[in-house]
Amino acid sequence: MKKTSAILRVVIIMMLLFSQITIRSFAQNKQIDSLKNLIAKSVDDSTKVNNLNILSKNFFSIDPAMAIQHANSAKELALKINYKSGIALAYKNIGIGCYMQSKNIEAIENWNSSLAIYKELGDKLGHANILSNLGAIYFNQGVDAKAIEYYLQSLKLAEEINDSLRLATVLMNIGTVYLNKKTNYDKSLSYYLQALPICESLKDKDALGTIYVNLGEIYFEKGDNAKSLNYLKKSLIVYEGSENIPYSYINIGKVYTKIGDFENAIKNEKIALEIATKLNGQLDMARALLGLANTYKQTGETKIAINYFLQGIAIAAEIKANIELKEMYKGISEAYHQEKDYSNAYKYQSLLITIKDTLYNIETDKKLGSLDLDFKIYKKQGQINLQEQSIKRQKMIRNTFIIGFAIVIIFAGIFFRQRNRISKEKQRSEELLLNILPEETAEELKNTGTATAKSYDSVTVLFTDFKDFTKLSEILTPEELVAEINECFSAFDAIMQKYGIEKIKTIGDAYMAAGGLPKVNSTHPRDVVRAAIAIREFMNEHKIKKQAEGKLFFRIRIGIHTGPVVSGIVGTKKFAYDIWGDTVNTASRMESSGEPEKVNISGTTYELVKDNFDCFYRGKLAAKNKGEIDMYFVDAEKTS
């Protein structure tokens, strides 16, 4: 059986310890044929019942329906000859067959029938076995309190008969419940540590490997990295040659990543990927790729991380490993954001929200299923006791209603909390999209899947750049350069927002914005000039601050022109909002023809703002590829 997770491995291996699930092999086929021949020649006695039960067990993993059929034959014969041990075992096997088909109600009914007989016979081992199985049903349904109740009853019986295997099984199962809750690692740890010496004495490699891995995970969550590595490395030894070994390497890689030993993290994660690939263990392949991606992301090698994320997403999506997909979508969105690839960051952030919705719905179905399971069990019990225990039944229904109502209230609270979390995630995605596109364009793109180009008769375009940027970039470290640009452009962004101006883009040290779009207005020339003056003032204050610190500083040129433009989205991937037209080119020439700490505007813009600002006429100046243009320096806004 393919491994789903460390937790589920415990439940599957331990719950069905009495009927080890294996792949259908030649030896198994031979045993089945031998049993069929033996049964065909047998008389109706206890030996035939036992053989029918053994035959049933052989079909658990390959044909549960056939397993139930043979167990029913065993039950009918055992009832006929009044062979109670055979009846109890047959009911148990029918329950296992139903469990394998996810028919939980039928499984519980048959296991309860088996339990009643084992109690009557005083068979404490059989009794403990069934209690453990019932606990596993409730664990898988997410009803942890009920699961613990059954496990503790099983543990008590196992202690009474001093059955080491059953003791280890139940201790591990209880530890698994607490590990799965992720809220009480100390309790989980105590149960695993009790099971550990028992499994070591039994030399059960599968059980030992599971304990070591889970202990490693617990100590990882508790922050004890040394103990975590110790137990995970022990699991490598007992898992040698097992299909479970990639999971150990993956967790070892996770610990090394946490402590910053990225070289060892990558080494172990690559070993896990190689083994999982050879075994075609797709879930482990996805987990190994996730580990590699996260490690490379932490080293700052985001391009390599993105490559591993994409490989992992392809596999996880194919096998519907939604928990792993959630982590991959989160990681790749962050990696693309670090690369400033905001369109892909938004894409995977949206997928993250979708997968969270999916996981929430799965969890909802699980909780509703557990409520339905309880309801059906109560209903069945009521039918059985209808005549003999009508008073008890009525009391049970009343209590069930009260419990059910309380659960509904609790569940409603969970539902609304989850919806609030999802709403916040969606809001974050909206904000991320608005970092890329104007609000109107973003809405059009979401609603129709496309955004049409739009013409504007009058828009005021602003360009800035830093004088001697190339020289300064050779002196400053890359970190200092990026920090300096980021500080300036962040201030510019705030100024644009204050004056209602749309930031278009940045190219190196150049900053471009426009007023009068996407919402048309008549105030855009004044708004943009006011914003330019605010930028000039900020840069002057920034200069004084840097001089006081004895550091280098940028000097800015600002150019403005007004005229018609066309706006739209370019491309189909990594799309970007942009504007085009001669107005854009002329605004760029205003900037390059200007002087540091000056706001240089064209004659066209001057005619629109001359009543609002004091300006100095520079004359007709040559602009590259534009001929001579009237240019003005803006001094300050006029006071009324």
C-alpha cells in the first residue's frame, strides 16, 4: 500500500497489524489456491471455518468484496456448528472488508458483533484488537476524543494480558492522535517514548521506523533540532531497503534547512528525490521537490526554487496531493514576488486561495461525515433496542439532539472563521493585482479575461531619473544601491497616491507616472506638477540627510509633458500596463533636457498650469529627435 503520510502509516500499519497488507504476489496466489482446494475437500468443522477466515484475510488488499464473501461463509458455518471463536473472527474480517471499502457504519456494526462475542468468551486479546480497530475508525473520521476513548480501553486490556505487540500498537496510535492534532506534542511524545522500547525489543522494523520518524517530527516542532536529527537518522537504518526511506531523508533535509545548513539539506533532499523516483513514489517525489524548492528559496536562489516548485506542482496536481500543493503554491507565489514577477505571483496566490477552499471543503466533508457517522450509529442502536429500551432510546435521542445542536453551533463558528481567513487571502490577492494594474483595468481583466486598449485625448506624463546614476552604481554596493532606489521610489509611490496619479512603471533608475487616466479628469496637469514639486522637496530633504550621514546621494531630474496617449496591457504572460504615444516620448525628452533638482515642463503643459505656478521660461531648446521645444522650469505654486 502506498504511503500517504507518517501519521496515516501508523494507523494503517497498526490498525491492521493482524492482517498485514501486501501486494498480490505469486506466493499469495498460491496460498489462495491451496486454501480453496483444502476448503472444497473439508467437512463442516472448526478447521474449515478457520481456513475460510484465513482465505478472507488474503483478499483484504486485493478484493475486499471477496474478503467479505469468504468471511460470511465462515460466519454461517461457525453459527451452524456453534463455533464462537470462529464467529467472532468472521465478524472481525467482515468489518475489515467493509473498512477497506470505506463502509464505516457496516464495519462498526460487524466489529461490535465481534466484540460482544470476544467479551462473552473472555478473549481479552480479541477484545483489545476490536477496540483498537474501532478507535481507528473514529480517528480517520476526525473524532479524536472517541478514538482516544477506544484506544485507552484497548491499552488497559493489553496491559492486563501483557501483550507487547498490542501495547506498542495502541501506544503508537494514541501518540498519533495527539501528533495529528498538532496542539499537544508533549503528550504525543510521551506515548511514542513508551512504545519505543517495546518495538525495539520486538525488532519490528516497520514500527520502529515509524516511531523514529514521528519522534523526529515531534522534536522538530518542539525546536530540538539535535534530537530530531538523531531519531530521523535512526529511521534511515531501520528503513533501509524500504519504500518509506525517502520520507526520512525529506525530514532530515527540513531540519538542516531550519538550522541553515543548506548544503546538507539539499544533499538529503536530492537523495530522497532520487530514491522516490526509482520507486515511482510520486507523493515522496512531490515532497522532496517541495523541500528542495523551499531550501533554495531560503538561500536566495529563487529561480532554481521556482523550477523545483513547478516540477513538484505538476506531480502533486496529478496525484491530488492537496496539502503539498498548498505549500507549493504559497512558496512559488513568494518566490515570484521576490523576483518581482507580480503576474505569476498573483496567479499562484489565486491558486493558493482555491486550494485552501478545496482543503476546507474536504475538512468540512470530513466533519459532516463524522456527524453523520455518529447519527447513523445512534439510529442503528435505537432500532436494535426499540422494544426493550424505549426509555433509553428517547433519552439518547434527546442527548444526541443537544450534542448535535452544540456541534452545529461550534461548526458554524469554525465555518465563519475559515471564511474570514479565506476572505483575507482574497483581499491580499486583490492588493497584489492592484500592484500590477490600475483598478479599472484589473476589474475588466477579471470579469472578461481581457483588457481593451483605450485612447485618452489629454494625459500628463511625468518622468524622473537620477543624474550620474551609472557612476554612483559603481561606487555603492548592490545592496546599498537597491536600498537607496527602493527608499526613493517608495516615497514617489506615496506621492502619486496622494495626488491621484497612476504609476506606470520603473525602468532601472527611471520612474514613470501619468495623470488623467484611467479615470479621466481635468485637473491632471496641476496634479502632476504638484507631485513633481513634492518629489523635488523629498529629494532635497533626502540629500540633506545623506550629507549629514556622510553618505552619497542621488540628484533627480524631472520632466513633464501633456498630450494624447493610448493605454493597455501588453503580452499574454507577465503582462504589464503601459502607455504609448508621442506624448510619452516628449515627456522623456523633458526629463533628459532638464537639470538636477528642477521640474522641466513643456510649453503645452505650461499653458495649462501657468495660472497656478510660478514658472521660468528657458526658451526654445533642442530635444533629441524632437527639434526645438518651448521649455519652462517650475519654481513654486502660486499663493492666492
